[in-house]
Amino acid sequence: MKKGTIERPKLVVFCCNWCSYAGADNAGVSKMDIKPYFRIIRTMCSSRVEPDTVLEAFKKGAWGVLILGCHPGDCHYKNGNYKALRRTLLLKRVLEDMGYEKERLTIDWVSASEGERFASVVNSTIEKMIELGPPKNA
Amino acid sequence: MSKPKVAFYWCASCGGCEEAVVDLNEDLLQVAEKVDIVFWPVALDFKRSDVEKLSDRSIAVSFINGAIRTREQEEMVRLLRKKSAYVAAFGSCAHIGGIPGLGNQFAKEKLLKLIYEDLETNDDRTVPKPLSKADGNELEIPEICEYVRTLDQTIDVDYYIPGCAPPADIILKGLTAFLKGELPPKGTVFASDKSLCDTCPLRDKKPDKFSIKELKRPHEVIHDPEKCFLSEGIICLGPATRSGCGERCINANMPCRGCFGPSPRVYDQGAKILSAIASLLGIDEEEIASEEDVSRLIDSIPDPVGLFYMYSLPASNLGDKRRNDEQKDNS
């Protein structure tokens, strides 16, 4: 990092195509205030986000990863989000054992109409990342 | 024509790979007749200076086992790389980091503190240092690197002979390829291109659909040799592991622990098996299971990093610490 520059948090947000991505769109259309420190990656389903992909994000310098999917019971593919939840909880355990704070990886649910919820989840995660700073052991 | 020169070297390893070479038995004698072993610290009395005297690329092939943990190992493999036409990573540790690679869970200082300061000992608490003085003499021992690296994270590697330790047929396959000059493309792993499940003797016993309701460790149950380990709730790394080992562990009633490394097209072996296991966990009741139910299942795995990444931590996205190492020592 160059001297005199502020280090900005980098949050990778994986959004499922059917609910959360539309929710992000909704937040945009409604002109909600969201801190500009996140990048959205659209996936077909939250269960499409492989643990390997999350680790790759951390390796490439992400401060945090947020996985967003449809609410339980509302998955476009019936049960993808349940699998995403189990994978994320297990991956969290692995990350904790490797010295990452448990807040660095979060999974949450945002439906297509919940623009406000998208904004608040992303904002609160970014605030948490600012508090934690960059990962010490990436 | 003179015989091709071959070198063997060991880094952070247990010696099992050297044992595997000796285990070639009579075949070793035939191989020894065809080659000139110029360096093999465990068996022959050649020194580093003998290697230095050789001209560059004059060793036909160097088989290097063990992960890279100390500066001495780093220096030696660089020297061997310079003197060899080909370098083959021999065994799990050189290939993907192996058991020594689990050290990447902790910083070097933490490990040294635990071993030399915190643990009980009958001995005096002398912490070894790279430079020390005893009886007026200066003593030098190799410095420990910040993190463990695989061989190909340290030098350019041409071929891989996987396994902990590599089975005799795989070693012979590799040696014969070099002796006959029939070399596959660079980067080839001398093993099968299938996953272990594909060649597993229990393959037909695996139910089409099953859910893991409870995770068990191998010592907690009497395993039915006719059943797939995963369907019994015992974690087996077969789905993400390369085949070619001869299913040694499965035939001995033990689940796969992943020593052959990721199967082709898999990069992070641990993440892949984590993903597979998590999908199977309580799949029956996933719609009614609360987050606590899921957490309880997950917490029944005592050491997920040590289990999923038993052999592959330094080679994975999770445990590749090269960036830290480079920042710290600028080498």
C-alpha cells in the first residue's frame, strides 16, 4: 500500500440470481445509501458458491465474504440455500481454526423485494470489516 | 554411453519415502544397475560439495521428498534444481505439503514457543537459535522458514510422484519413464486421472442417496467392510482424492485421508471435500433443521482443518502462506 492512502475494506458479496441479486437491484432503484466498499458477484444459487471460491476471495485480498440467498423455503431450486448454510457454517469453523475472525464470512437471506434489508446487511457487514481491519493471516 | 545420474534428497519428511525406495526390493537392484546414484544422504556417503562439483543439468533426474521448512532445505533444492535436467516431487510432502504442512495453521513463533517453552520437559529449556555459542565455538543451525511450502512453491518441478509413501508400482512407473526417455508432459502426476471413489472396491456398495445423520470417527464404530465409509457417517476423503494408491487404506478398513492429493480439475482438496460432506450432513431433515441442529452436527468434527487438509494444507487456497513468507524475509 502506498503511503498516505487510506486502506479501504473489500467485501465480496455473492448474490443468488433469483432473490438477492434482485434485492440488490431493488436497493439501487430505491436509491438507498450503501457504503461503496463491496463487489457483487452474481451466481445462479447461493449453493453455487463453493468453499474454494470463498477461500480464493480471501487469498486475493478480500476482508470479508458475504453470501446472500433466498429465504429458507423460498429457494428457486427448492433446497440450494440449505446446502449453502451447512457449507458456510462448516467453512466458518475451518476459517476460525486458521485464525480468521468468525465475522469475516457471513451468510444471510435477502428476497427480491427486500432492498432495504440488502442495504442494511451490507452496511453492517462493511462496518464490521472496518472495525476488524484487513485479515492478518491472509 | 555413461549411465544416467540420479539423485535422491529429503527435506521435511519422516523418512518413509526413502523406505518406499528401499521397498522396491529386487526391482531396486535392477534400477541401480541402470543408473548412477550420485547423491542420496540417507544411504550413500556423498556430500553437498560433490553435488556442487557436478556441471549444471548433468543429473538426469532428482527425486526430492519432504516439504520445505528450513533455509537449508530451500538452498539444497535450489542447488539440485540447477544441477538436474528434471526434478520430480516424491511423496505427499513434496507434492502438496503433507503432514508437516499442517504447521501452516500457526505462525512460526507460536509453534516454537509451544514446543520449547510451554510444553513439559525433563530437559533444560534451551531454545535453538540459528547462531549460538558453546564452549567458545560458534554453532550454526539452519533457520526455520516462516511457513511450510511445497516443492513446487520453492523451485520449478517437472513431475510428481504422489502418495504417503508412494506405492512401489507408482515409483517404478516414474523411474521407467525416465529410464526409457518416454516422458509425459511437464506437470504430470504419475497416478490415475480418476478420483478414489471411482476405483474404490466399495463403490457398488454406496447407496445412491444417503444422508449423514451423525458423524463418527473410525475408532468409535466397528466398520462393516461391505459398506461405503461415508454412508456409515465416517468421513472419507475419497470423493476429492486422486486414485492410484491401490486403495491401500480402504482395503485395510480405514477411510481415505487424501495422501494422493486433489483429483484432476480439483484445486483445493480440503474445500472440495468440505463442500461434499456439508451437503450430505442431515440432508433428510434439512428443511426442518435449525441453525443449532446444523451447528451441533458440524461441531462433532473435532478438527476440521486437520481432517480435510491432512495432507494438502500448504498447496491449498487456505494454507498457502507464501505471501506472508515473502513479506517477512524478502527472499
